[in-house]
Amino acid sequence: MRTSLRTNGALALTAVAALGLAACGAGSKTASSTAAQVTCDVAKPSKPTTVNVLAYNSSAIDPYTNTMVSSCSKNDYTLKHEPIDFPGQVQKTTATLAGASGTYDIVETYGFVIPQYGSQNKLAPLNDLFTKYADSYKLNDISKDMRAAMTYDGKLYALPMQAQMYIMAYRKDVFDQVGLQPPKTFEEMKTAAKTIQEKAGIKYPIALPWLATGDIVTSYDCILGSLGVNLTNFDTKTANFDKPQAKQALDEMIALKPFMDPQVTTFAQPAVQQQMYNGTGAIAIMFSGRMNDLTLEKNSKYAKSFAFAAPPKVAADSAKLYDTLSVDGWSIPNNTAVDKDALFQMIASSVSEEASKASLPAAYPARSGMVSDSSSPYAAAANVSITSAPPAEPYPWTADVSNKITPIIANAVLGKITTDEAVVQMQQAATAAIAAAK
Amino acid sequence: MKKREFWMLVTPSLVVMVGLLAVPLYRTIEWSLQNVNYGDPGTFIGLSNYTTALTDPRFGRAVVFTVGLTLVVTAILLVLGYLLAVAVNRLHRMRPIVLGLLLLAYVIPGLVGATMFSWLFDSNFGGPVNYLIAHVTGQDLLWFTDTWPNRVVLTLNIVWFLLPFAMLVILAGLQSVNPEVLEAAKIDGAGPFRLHWNVIIPSVSGVIGFVILISLMDVLRVFDPLVALSPQAAAIGNESIMFYIYSVAFKDGGQQLGLGSAINVLLIIIIGIMLIPSIRATAREGSR
Amino acid sequence: MTISATQDVVARKVLGADEPPRRRRFTGTSVLVGGFLILTCLAMLSPIVWTAMSVTKPTDVAFLNPPVFTWQPTLDTFVDLWQTTNFYQYVINTLVVAVISTVLALVLGLPAAYALSRAPGWISTLLLVVALIFRALPRFAVVLPIYDLARSVGLYDTTFALALALVAINQPFTIWLLRNFFADIPTTLDEAAMMDGCSRFQVLRRVMLPLMGPGILTAGIFVFLFAFQEYLTATILTDVNARTVPVFIATQLGQTLPMLQQAGAAAVLFTIPAIAFAFIAQKYIVAGLSAGSVKG
């Protein structure tokens, strides 16, 4: 008994010592402590205030988050940001906006959810604050189109920080080896994939994020958009899944399956990135914010072998690419207890010119004129992609419609229902969602 | 003991339990009869949450899956736990070491263990199990996309972290087997199988009942492993009832709190029903 | 050797501590059994071993498919985890919650368990049934209202609220466990002390507690373990300030490299106290688990 007590005591002591020693380095290199420092002169609050920031981790978002946290944590303001993955951000956004009070004071949002939260009055309109600080923070240099993407019903609900569009990343070494050029249509992409399968030994060359509970609907929407059709029609308040292109889009997805990993319906973007890191994928199409990771040697031995291009069109006569444009920005929840003026100054400083410059090459800043073709390996592709993306659908029911048709699309892609049944179900679900959005 | 003393000793604990166990339970039942959200007073809507839950195919699937998983895991735990207990019982000096190694799976938090488990099976992230299976059989099992392989992974994980508990409890029971009865049976010429089936197992039936009880109780409420091993649970029909409650009553900020609470109550009823035989047996044992 | 050590006796039996040394015979059965045990141990350890391997690999090969089995070991991931995230804070949170839970659980549970051990027999059966019933409850039925309460009182996202919730959830089991230990101490000691003029509380403090060392340790270890393992309650009741390690790991499951590897490092670091529990506190865990199953 005495010996075991002694060992217990010794162990406890070592543990405490280790903890104490290690505490010295704990959190010393948090990304925010190595971020760019920008001017953030917010007036001192009446009492020490903590500002909680909700933003997922990605090499494109992190520079803005970290700049904000490191530059504005002073004068009795402490900004806190915890690492979180994208599904986590989605869940916590819903949770924090749901009640009369929430945990987070600054929330990362994107164009897709702005109409929904705007129409529900969950986010604070920023028009007045924008005018007030436009000159001191040079806010008018933020692209007008991107500001429009974050506006609903005339009210600006988020300050844009960056744009993300689909980029096609491909293995240049494999393409050169089998004599291929980056595909310009889905047909070319399938032919290229077949060649790679046969000649380069990569079993599942095409890598797309088709997570059955999320990303798959974005992919469907992009195909539909490339075929020239929106999810819904705003003027007639009807859904478009009775059109032939709706079924065609599903068929296109199913036609890609032989070239994709059978587990693809469990892949969100990080898993697709991993496919590219592993070298088990040769062509990936996903958001530009995920491209920088591919070029880092720390992540993969193929880092130097990737090349980038704009995504292909679905059909040879498509006007738009298989593409989507999403604007990411900072918004202020209506239920925050912190002074909204101060919060606005913080987000304004995080999208300043120096901050935007510092976010290159990982991100495509919302400030006009920051990205030239040589800013990053994928800048040229981004500049092409951004002009040829299908139009966004900023209607209050778009998010709800997307959520409702997601499981149906997944079932169709997984072969559980036929594409004919699928479009019927999608039409029903979408019509109900439009009717419910009042 | 005098009444006053009794109550003074018991009251602090009772206050905490009533305030944080009984009252919340009552609130859940209250919520199940309302259309309510967190922080709302809620509007009474009678039993309509229950009808919604009971007519929802998703709930039915969750119940079938959870009950099936529970029965399978319990059976495996009994067999493997017994075999392991018998094997460990033969050890002498190595016993604490082997027990320690086996206990690790029980002590690690369920979520952490499930995360580690998921990396074993995830071929996109270099899972060695896939690698070995593909090497040996050339087959590629989709552990996270297909329903039944996913069920296998979930079963394996739950057995993994409950096995040490089952084994320990049965091992404890084995200590109280009467050696004289064993000797007598051996002298009578009983082979190893008869020895176990007719002599040992009946005498440890108490602990076996306990293992069944705890296993039923815990697996019916399984939640942590699904977070790591089956993020697509609903889509592939592997959603447990607790996971369903989470997505309905909390994940979206409580939009359907009333419905989630109704499912909570239904789950309590299901657990109660499945535990009745076990509780009866335990009460019988306790009063013996 | 303490009087109240019936549980200790049981534990020692389970661990085979008092058996006379036996001569080893390598029969066919013992080879079979040995093989079975080795295989089982390997299988049970494989997830932990594989993750430990993954986090000591350089980031670009950590999750490589097909997996690599030889690599240049490095501790970079641990350093990165420690320095680039708030992991230290999460560890502190987990520890604080565990310690507060344990202390509170014992402070509340000991008097109650003592009182119940000196109460008539039907009360103890009732207690067993109540403990079982509360243990069987789906956590959400209890935790969601506590979430609502915590938010309205302003205690949401604090270590104290989480600890209190865990104390309450584990009270029935704690009391039942402690009661069994108390029941092993003969009531003659109570009577003797009371004849000497002690009140009940003094009996508890001066006579019972010193004898309850193993019991307190066992119950304390279990409550600590439950708090340390908790994910569901922690994910509901915490957000930014009181985040614990399991919740942190869960928020990293959808990340890409290198954060995913850091989550693995966090998991491995969390295994170290688990190893301490499994080996050093083994006797108490065994005692506690056996206490439930073996009747007297």
C-alpha cells in the first residue's frame, strides 16, 4: 500500500511538473500570434469585454480570423477564437442565432445563408455602420458585386472578406505522362479520367466533394447552373425540377461515378483534399479556399505536381462553367450583447488592405484589384472562374430548398431511387419549402 | 438511526438529485407535450408530438436499428466476455498486466476511442484494416458508405469498449464458483464444455444477468461512437435513437424541442420494456 | 488491513493476488488460451497503437493511403498541438471539471450513503432500484433541461455547471457504491462511539471516514473517470470557455491536415491518463465494478 502510494505520489508530481513546464509553451504559436498586425483602434469599452468569434478553419479563412483576433485584442477587448471544422460552424451558427442571447459576437457567414438569416432578422443590418466607417477603413474598395451578394432586401448583412469559387486542381505530372490537357467539358473530363485509369493506374481519378448530408447539393446546383437552369424561379415562385435539365443533372452525376471513389458520398472537402494528398485522385474540383493546402509540401509529396484551371462546362454548349461563386464575410448577430459599433470596427479592420494582402495566396480577397494572375498558382484559374459562374439565387427559400432536396439527390446518386422518381420528389419538397418561406 | 439525523445526512444529496435529475425529467415530459424552444414558455399541444414521432419512418428505423444493435452487442459481449474471463482466470502473475491492457479500451473516453477506431477503417485516411482486407481478399469494403459494413464497425467499436467491463464482472463472478462442486463434476467425468455449460455458468448467472442489464441499458442509449464512426447515420439507416434526438432537439438550435422530448420519453419507455426481465431477475437476486 | 475491506478482498481475488504460485504446465489448452489472449490484447490495443503511430509520422505520410509502416518518427505534431491551439486550456478545463465533480460528489454522497447504510433493508433495495433507474435514463432527457436552466441562469459554458450536472447524473451510482462500502463496517462501531457520547455526524467524521479509505478512493476514481470520459453532457453544456478535450477532438473530425493530425495527438495525449487509470488505479476500478455484480 505504501509503495503504491509512493508511486502515485511520484506520478502525480511528474504530471504536475510536466504540465507546468509545458505550460510555458502552451498556445505560444497560436496562428493569431503569428498573424499580420493591422490598425484596429476601437474605443475602450466600459468594462473588459470578451468577443467570441465563430469561424471554421481553412487556409483561406484563417488569415482573416487570425488578423482580427491578434490586432483587435487590446484596450480591454479580448477576442477569442476556437478551432472548429465546417460542419461545426454550421451547427453552432444555427444554435447561436436561435435564441434571445447567443455565445458568439462575430460570425463567419457566406452568401448562401444571407437571405435566410436576413429574412429572419437574425443578423444586424450594417448599412449605417458601413457609411459611417467607409472612409476610415476604405470600405468602398470592397467589390460592389460581393457586397451585393451579402445584401438582402436592400440591407447589407455581412462585410465581405473574400470570394470563393470552384477551381479544378489536377496532377500536372500525370497529365503530362499520358499526354492530356485540362478538360473543358464533362465529356473531356470523363475521357481524361478513363485514360488515367488505363495508363496511369489511378483507379478513381475524379475527386469531388459529394457528402450526402451537405456538399452533394452544391455539386448538383453547379451542374444545373451550368446547364442553364436555377433551382427555383423567383418570379413564378416555382421549383425547376420538372424541367428536363433537372433529371439530366442527376444523370451526369451518376455518369461520373465509375471514375470516383465508391465512398465519395462520405467525402466533404477535407476528404477530397486527402485524396489528392494521397495521390489517389488526379482531378479535383472544389472551392478555391482549399487550394492553398494542396501546394504545401508539409501536407503531401505531390505538392509541387499540382496545376490549376477553371472548372469545365457540363455540356459543350453550356454558357456557364460547373462552378459557383460564394462570398465569405463577417456578420454581427442581432442577439449579441457587445456594442455593435465596436464589433463593426473589428470586422472592418480585418478586411483592410493590409489584411487582404496578407491573406494571399490562400484567399481571393473581396477588395477590388488585389488578385492578379501571378498572385498565386491558382489566381489565373480563379480570375477566369469568377466571371463564368452560374448566377446565385439569393431568395429566402433557397437554403431550405437545398436542405430538403439533399437527401433525395443522395438517394438518386446512391442508386436507391431512379432519377425519374428523384426529380418528382425534389419538385414536391421544393414546392413545399417555397410555400413555407413567408 | 433517528429520523432527524437521517434526513440531515441525506438532504444535500437529495436536493441536488431532485433539482438536477427529477426536475429536468419532469421538464422533458412537460416539453414533450408542447411546441417549445429553449427559453420559450412553450404552447401546449397535447399528444401531437407523440403522434408525429410514432408515424415518422425515421423514428421507426432508429428504433429497429438501436434495438437490433443492442441485442447483437449484448450477445457478443456475453460470449466473448465469458471466454476472456475464463482465459484471464488462468493467469497468475500476468493478470494485472493483461487486465491493464484490456482495461484501456474501457477507460478511454468513448468519443476518443471511436475516433481512433475510425482511422483504422477509413481507407481514404490510410486505414490499415482496409489495406489488409484488400491485400488478402481484394475486396474493398465501404465502411462508412454502406449500411451493413458500417453496422459491423459500430458493433466492433461498442464491443471494444464494453468488453473489459463484461470480462471483469464475469471474472469477479468466477471467483465465487465453489471449487468443490467443480472437483465433483470433474470426477464425474464432465468434459470442459459440460463443465462450463452445466456447472460454471449457472453459478455465475447473477453476474451474467448484471452484464446483460448494463449492456442493454448502455447500448440502447449509444451516442458517442456514432459521432465519429457514422456521420452519415441518418442517410444509411444507422441512426441510433439518441443521435436522432440530438439532431432534432439540439443541433438546429432546438427548433423541434417538443418532438425531441417526446422521443426522449418514448426511449425511456423502450428502455423500461427491455429491462423488465433483467430488473425482475436482479430484484429476485437481491432479495435472496 | 482495514475492516471495511470486503471490497478489497473481492478485488484481490479477481486480480489473483493471493493465490499460491502454481507450477506452469504448457498443455495444448494453455497454448490455445495464451494465443487467444495475445490476439485479444493486440486487437484491443490496435486502435490506440495505430493512432499513436499516425501522430508520430510526418504530416505528409500520417494519413497516407496506402498506409506506410516505416517512417521517420517525429514529435512535431504534439508540439504543434500544444503551441498552435488552446489545447492546454482544454486540458485544464477537463481537469477542473473532473476535480470539482469528484469533490462535490463525495461531499454530497458520503453522508447520504452512510445514512442509507444504517437504514432498514428495504431502503437499500429501493436505493438499488432507484440507482438503476436513473442510470438507465437517456442523458438527453436530463441534460437538455439543464442546458435550458444554465442558459437562463447565466451559467452556460462554465466548468462549474458542467461539473454540477455530472455530479447529479452520477450521484445515484456514487451513493450506491459508497453505501456498499459503508455496509461492510459493522454497526457495533457506531453504537460504541455513540455510547461514548458522539453524535451521528461525529461518528461519520471520526469513526467511519478513516475506515472508508478504499471506498472513498474507489468512488472518487469512478467519478473522476466518468467526468474525464464525458462527451455528450460536455458538448451540450459547453461552448468556448469550458470546452473539454473530448469536445475539442469532436470539433476537429472534419478538419484537414495538419489539424486532423493534431486531433490525433490530442487523443493520444488523453490516453496517457487512461493508462494511469488502467494500471495504477486498477485495483479500485476492479473493486468498483465487481461491487455491483457480486452480492456480498
